[in-house]
Amino acid sequence: GVGKTTLIQKVSQALKSSGVPIDGFYTQEVREGGRRTGFDVVTLSGNRGPLSRVSPSSDSSSRREYRVGQYVVDLVSFEQLVLPMLRNVNHGGDTEKRICVIDEIGKMELFSQAFIQAVRQTLAGSGTVVLGTIPIPKGKPLDLVEEIRSRKDVKVFNVS
């Protein structure tokens, strides 16, 4: 709630309008009647789908549920939107520097093993600059987040 996504959106717009090749996604709050009911994934190319929705805790379905607090994560929707875009970024030639926006690498997104793999591949690629958001550690550290934070080629800015 400090404005990480707003900052990402403004930077993305500025880069896009300067003609910089940029792709990626951000997460956006979904509100109904003044209260937050979940989050959507929005790709910079304009696709949108649910990342998570509020779900009553009594709703115990038989399939595996990925939960963060009151939110149930829609892993299928998230992966369908984000993975093709990341694979596309990773398979671009190294001839032009590209920017990949990843907002955010957090608890909900990290339920996806395929996403973790794709993020690692993107960071390993020499032709791509990643503009991403990671959470400040609260409680148990998230492995990939700490791995990213401690990389020599990563510059972390605290947004407040």
C-alpha cells in the first residue's frame, strides 16, 4: 500500500513512450463496494485476469488451495497470463536490451514453481533488464526474494 505498483505503472508508461522495448505485468487491487476483494494480474500488453480473490475460510474444497490470509490464489489464471510473456522475454535475441516488469515477486506469485523458474531464467538472461517489486521481509523470508535481494547485479530501492 505504499505505491510500488503506481510507481511501476508510471515508469512503464514513461519507458514505453520513449520507445523502449518493455513487457511484463503488474498486480492491481480489485475493489467492490469500497473494500478490497482481491488482486488481478495485468500485462503491459493489456491482458488481465484474476490473481486472487477473498474466500470465506469455511470454504474447504477438495482440490489444493493456495491461500495468503483471506485470499485464495488462482494459480491457473496467473500462470496462463504471466508464463507466456516471461518465456517470450527469455527467448528474445540478446541484440536489443529489453525491460521486463515483474510486479510483484511475492507470496501469492511464489506458489507457482513455473513462475520461480521463469524469473530465475529472466534474471540469468543478459539481454533483459528486470524492473520488479519484492516485499520487505515479514516473518519467514521467501527464498527467491532473498536470493534476488542478495544478487550483486540487483539494486534495491525502498519505496515509502
